[in-house]
Amino acid sequence: MHIGLTYLPIQASKDSYAIVIDSLSQKVIDSLIIQTDSTSKDTIYPFNPNYITDFKAYQLGISMDAVYRIRAYRKQGNYIQSLLVFKQLTQMSETEIKRIQPYLKLPIPQTVKKYKPRVKSKKEFNGATKDELKKIHGIGEAFASRIIAVRGQLGGFMVKDQLNDVWGIPPETISAVWEAFVLDSIPVIEKKNINRLTISQLASNFYLNTALASRIVAVRTQIDQLNSWSDLSHIQPLDSIKRARLSLYLSFD
């Protein structure tokens, strides 16, 4: 825009001059001043309340106490994602909230997918092959062969503790076995009456030998009939662990 000005030097005083402009030019200048004043006023832009500044709070009439509460909330690792939370923190009235709501730019809530670790299915221990057993850290050819041999003599493991009866396997290796295998397929074994078995039949049990079987039969003959494991408690090789194992296969009736 071009404004034509007429410059007329008028001696207003001895050492000063005045600029005289016509009325049309004066109107244009006045309109420009008004326009400049209107555009120079503070413009409020939408903002994220999680990052509110002191100046933005001043513009919107939000108290500094409310600002401090917002910052404390953020410092705890929280994030304002709803108008309800903003209202609770600022403690502003419904009227005040409606007034400033057009300027609030709340972030879109992010849905965080929880990671579910993939559960590796365990294999059945009583059906494990030698090669599968050897994949366990600490189990080589010898241990794998022993496990399968004992499993065959038992007719299948009935409880996890029976793995401790395989000679030489350390506790940490046993723990590794049960991290990879599960004992679900438990064999159905009919218990035999200890009062009716011969020495040879008793000795066939994995946990007994001929000497122990003979002592059991001797005690049974002496008291006529065995009624519980307490009748055999004086036989030292039959400790609590061995009696617990035998109870899986033998009964007293």
C-alpha cells in the first residue's frame, strides 16, 4: 500500500517543523494502527496440559496452585489423558472448565499391549527318550541310560522324588529336568499285600533286596502279621524315605 503525504514545512517555532497530511491519508493511517493493535493482542493456541507453562496458566486464568499439582502429578510418572483428570487436578468449576476446554489439547490415550511370554510346553517324563533326556544340561549318556533303566524297573515314575533314587544325579540337574518335563502320565500300579509276598517276590521290588526281604518276612513270622510300617521301624535300612517309596507299591491288607 502506498500513502501519499504532502510535506509542507511550517515554522511552528524557531527550530521545529510540522508534517501536514490530508484527511484521507490520516484515515488510512488510523485504520492501520487499529489493525496493528488488534493483531498484537495475545492469541491463545490449543496446548497440551501436561506441559502447561506459567504464561499459559496466566492466559487462561489457571491458578499456580493448580499448575503445581499438575507438575507433581507428572513428576510421579502420570500423564493427563482425560478432561476428568485435568478437572480433578486443577479443582476448577464446570463453568471454568467449559471456558478453557476449547484450548485443551489432550493426548490420545495409548493402548499398551501387554507382552505375554510364550509358554513352552513340557514333555511327559515317563515317555521321554534317551535323546530327549540328553538335551537337559547335566545329563549325558550315562545319566540318561540310568533314568530309563530305573523307570523300566519301577514301571514308570509315580512321584517326582523318585528321580532322586537314580544314583549320581545332582540336585541342580534334577531341577533342570523338571523345568523341561512334566509327570502327568502316572502308571496305575496295584499295591500288593506285604503279608502275602514271599522273599523272592519282595526282593523283586526296586527298593528291596534279598537281605531286606528276608528280615521283613522274619518279623512278619515272629508277630504273625504286619499291620503298619511301624512294625518294621527297627530295621535300620528301612528309613522314612525308603518306607515312603515302598508305600507306593505295598499295602498291609
